[in-house]
Amino acid sequence: KNEVEQSPQNLTAQEGEFITINCSYSVGISALHWLQQHPGGGIVSLFMLSSGKKKHGRLIATINIQEKHSSLHITASHPRDSAVYICAAYGSARQLTFGSGTQLTVLP
Amino acid sequence: NAGVTQTPKFQVLKTGQSMTLQCAQDMNHEYMSWYRQDPGMGLRLIHYSVGAGITDQGEVPNGYNVSRSTTEDFPLRLLSAAPSQTSVYFCASSALARGASKETQYFGPGTRLLVL
């Protein structure tokens, strides 16, 4: 069974700070997803990656397959980035295993 | 496109009652899945389907049934509701690539279920 661990569980930052959220998984995977859950509960997909790095606006996701580790970075954070960020690993069982999420609060 | 829709948004049940949570998508996605989200825990897979007529169990299938008679619809049935099934339920869909759901996941808005 693939275990997915996220850190930190909670993160408070000042507007403008650079933020990093980490995700580690225990077994080989074919893809890793980063998701954002809004305060209202809706979940949207941010990235799906299987190698290297992806960038979308102020968000950057990286993955190191050998180290079984992925990071989500937010540059120039803004209060509207406040949300729960979730990583999910897709392994051989055709199932996604989710981390428990990182609650990010960005203060103005 | 409406994307992934779920009904109802909120439901209160008494222990022992049965109900069906509806999920539909209009993106012609082969892969559909149901998750439950509980405080302090990650989303957990209940059941999933890789196409019409094909379903399989996830991590926490007990007490739930699914069927997939069409590509668009993937209802989740609670057979005899228990307080432990109080949760937020999310339906999701994605395309399949080489038989694997590695593509972008699209989530419904969720159904909050309270079992008394």
C-alpha cells in the first residue's frame, strides 16, 4: 500500500512570502497530483506530473522520482492562496492515494 | 460543459435508512470514482469504475454499492446508513491513458451526509 505523507500540516505565511509544501510517498508511482481545496470545499486539480517540474503562474510543482518526493511552491503568496493543498499518488493499483493535506493561511 | 455534478448537496439520514448519491459527468470520461473525506484524514477511495459495466472496490467499500450502466453516471448507494458514514462524499472523473487514470482529476462539489 502506498503511503503519502505531507508536511507541514499547517502553514501560516505573510503575503509575499515564498511557500513550500512537501509530499513524500512510499512506493513507486506513475503520476503525482497536486490539488487545491477551497474554503468552500470544492477541489480543483493544480498539477499532474510524473517527472521534472511544471509551472502555472505563481505555482511550481517538482518531483524527484528517485527520492519519492514532490514539492509545491508558491511564489509571492497572496491571501487568495489560502486553501488546503493535497497531494495524491497514482500507483500500480489504478487508485489514487491522498495525503491528509496542508492547510495554508496567507495573512495580508 | 457542466463538468462533474453531484446531488444532493446535503442530506440527513437516520441510522438504517438507505439512499443514493448521484454523480454525473459530461466529459465522456472513462474513469469515475467515489471518495469520502473525514476530518484529519486524506480522501479515501470507496469504489471506482474504468468504464460502463466495470466497477471495483477501493480502500473503504464496506456499506456502499455502485453501478455504472452508462459512461455519464456513477451512483453511490448506502445500503443501511450508519453514523460512521457521516462524511463528505466526492465524486471525481478523469480520462484514461493507457488504461490508467493518470490524467487530470475533475471533482464534483461534494455531498455532506449526516447520519443520526
